[in-house]
Amino acid sequence: MLPRFVIVPALPVEKESYRKGSRFYAKTVSGGFDIYDNKKKLRLKPTYPAKELAEAACETMNRESRPLDELFTPLRTC
């Protein structure tokens, strides 16, 4: 089963850009790591600079979230 929260690379951050002829080039650096919520389908706001920090936060969030089988009541069979 897929965990609710997973680690994804953050979007790169543009440091500087320059023009060469008619084209523009951008130098980017890694933005760190984000946590993605599989249930709500969105990236959570805090960005972590190191993967170890993101893993620790992700593990805590997965532990504290309720499993999906607890969210839905079982169907009655009569």
C-alpha cells in the first residue's frame, strides 16, 4: 500500500540567467526536498534542505496519519 506522505525533489531555484544570441539560459540549483500528500494530491509547504530531514518529517507524518481502513466504516453484510 502506498504511504500517504512521500518525499519528492523540490523544484529547482533559478540563480541567474544570461542571454546568448536570441536565447536565454538559466543556471539553477536544487531546491531541496518537499513532502507530497498522496491523499490531497499536493506538495506541502515546508521545503527541507537535506533528504535526512525530509525523511524524518515524512516518517513522523505517516505515523501520525490514520490508515485508510480506519477512515471508512466496513460495509454491513446481512
